[in-house]
Amino acid sequence: MKSLIDILDLTTDELDELIACAEDIIANPDKYAEACRGKKLATLFFEPSTRTRMSFEAAMYELGGNVISVTGAASSSAAKGESVADTAKTVSCYTDIIAIRHPKEGAALVTANNASVPVINAGDGGHCHPTQTLADLLTIWREKGRFTNLTIGVCGDLKFGRTVHSLINAMSRYEGNNFVLISPEELKVPSYVKKDVLQQKGIPYEQTTDLMAVMPKLDILYMTRVQRERFFNEEDYLRLKDSYILTTDKLKAAKPDLAVMHPLPRVNEISVAVDDDPRACYFKQVLNGKYMRMALILKLLREAGKIK
Amino acid sequence: MNIDSIHNGVVIDHITAGSGMKLYELLGLGELDCSVAIIKNAVSRKKGRKDIIKIDAEIPVNLDIIGYVDPGATVNIIKDGRLVEKRELTLPDKLVNVLKCKNPRCITSCEQELDHVFKLTDKEHKVYRCIYCETKAN
């Protein structure tokens, strides 16, 4: 695997390998402190981001490497009309590995097709965000100890929520899982996710608008934000943004070992009071994301022959 | 109705009736200098009715386009008035610059030089999706 564009670029064996590596990094951070010494990560972020960019940069620094960075299309050659393909070829000359976030769907694939170094998709519009899924998977693994036989509720913006699509893709490869898709009518999971993933693999799922009706059966509740930047129409955003707000009261109906996850940032879909509930895992997810990005950078650089 | 036989060229036969014009346009046959005949609703023993396209020149035709529009069609290569090759078609795994992605959020909407590439994701239902954004072709 040269690059990571979609979570399905990784086999389940490779996912196991990344999780094992992340666990080892957590247990023995000193062992990895010089692993990427002298190597450079380019973070090309053409769309606003705080945690993903910082997570990549922190990951590279903790591996002993360096980071060069572009933030925002306005401050890069993209503002002069440079194509993504040309940017990829140019940046490859300066760096050992690239992480790119771009508002257009497929931009990371174009980058990978034109770069001479490994490319990591750090989010391409509403399409894919595989490293968030890696963070999600490590969190599920650490909280549940398994990837099988789970009832996974995903709630909020399931139409534009790329993390949801990637998570469904990833978890549908394991046995015995079923999905509960909780969203307003207008923000349902796209038909291609239902038809090509869930229906094609015969995975049980239900769609509902009522979070409370399904709360008691969930092992995982993956909350998402209604993303203003995905709407062409501000009125639609305002109407839908507060569709679901998770509170401590609502959690009373949930299992005692429920894992509440969220890719963050949250706006107000999870009440701050929930943060103190032991079932809240979203800040652990952030930390897990850094460890999985470290494991991924190591894997890609190793496979590219840039480190041992 | 009679259309003269061609001496050197290509005959696309057994086109599903009504698909001939679509193929003519997608193959860009209107831009050729040679004679091109479209026969619509010809009698067919196999299909009842069919369309036929005859191209009076030895030109390479994009088999992927024909396979996508009508995998049941056949492509016959004629040389010196004789049938020298008959090509059967299948649904192509990949289409390059045959379809345009209509998703305004797709990278192809702003990168003018980028090939529009679709891959076959569901053979049974003939579903093609953009390789960049996974939008379904229609």
C-alpha cells in the first residue's frame, strides 16, 4: 500500500497491524521517539482543521520527524490556480510523506496519483476521512475489546458525514455487527452506502429519526455534527443543526457500557455535562487518533523504503 | 432499403434499436470525413429490431464506449470486402472520458485537465461510479 485514500485500502490484517503498532507506541513511546528522524511530513490543508492537522503534526514530532505545512488555499499556489496534480508533484520534491485535506471529493486520490511519496487522505470534502476511522477503530478496540457482534448507532448528519461512511465501511467487514442509522429525513445515509455496503453484504440495519427509541440497545453511539460547510443553503443548515442533542438524561436509557463517540468538533449535539460520564469516549478518540496516525506514518514510510 | 456494402471499414451490428444515435454521438462519428451510415429499426432475427452503424474507413473504434452503451452489439472489421474480425463486447471495467461526473463537489468539477474516470461497481445492475467521489453515473 503506497497511500491511504480510503479506509478500505487497508485489509483487516493491516488494520490489526496498525492497532498492534499503536498499542506498542502507547506502551513504549521512547522506542519510537527517533523512528522518523530526518524525515519530513507535509501537511497540506486546503480546508479549515484544528485537530486533524495538529494530530498529524504531533504524530510526526513524536516520531522524531519534522513537519512543513500549508494551511488554507488562500496562502498557497492554489490561489494562483495551480492544480492539485501539480501541487502534488511539487510538494513531493520537498517531503517524504504528504497528508492532504481538501474540500473537493477525490482530491486526495488525484494527489496520490501524481505524488512520488506516500499520501494520506486527511479528509476530501464529504467523501472520506480514513484516519478519523483509524482513531474510531482504536477507540472501539480499546473500549470494547472486539470489532464483532456490536450494535453501532450513528446519529446526526449521515448524508455528508464522511466519518460515518468510512466507519460503516470499516465495521461492516467484521462479523455480527448491525447498524442503527439515526438522522433527520434530509440527512439520511446516501443510497450508495446502503446498497453497496450494507445491503450487498447482507448486514442488518435500521433507519430511524428517534434516538431515544433505539438508545437501550446500542453498544456504541457515534454522534456527528451537522456541518455548516456542507450546505449550499444556510436555511437548511439552521433548520437541521439541532436535530439531536445528547444529554445526561437521555443517557439514562443507555447500556452501562455504551461507548459515546464523536469525531469532533462538537457544536451542541453533546451536552458538556456528558463529558463527565465514563461512557464519553470522544476525547480519548482524539488521543487515539494521534497514535494511529503515528502507526500509519511508520507503516507508509517503511513500505516506501524511507525508514527501516 | 439498401445501404451499399463497405470495402474497408467497421460495421457495428446488433445495436439495440434506439441506441444507434447515442453510439454515433459518443463515438464522435459526426466528426469523421468518411461516409457513416446509421440504419435504424432494421429487421433482426435475434432481436426483432436493431440499429446498425457502418463506417466506411478503417478507424479504431472505442470498444469501451460500445460495451458500455450496448454490450450486446458486435463490431465487425471489414477488409477488402470481407469480414476479417468479429469482436464480442462486454461491459468495460473502466470508462475514461466517456461519462462526465455531475457532482459539483467532485475534484473533476474544478480540475479541467483531469480525466473523468468511472469504474464498474455493480455488473448486474450496470452501475458505474466516479473513481474520485463515488457518485453514480446516470
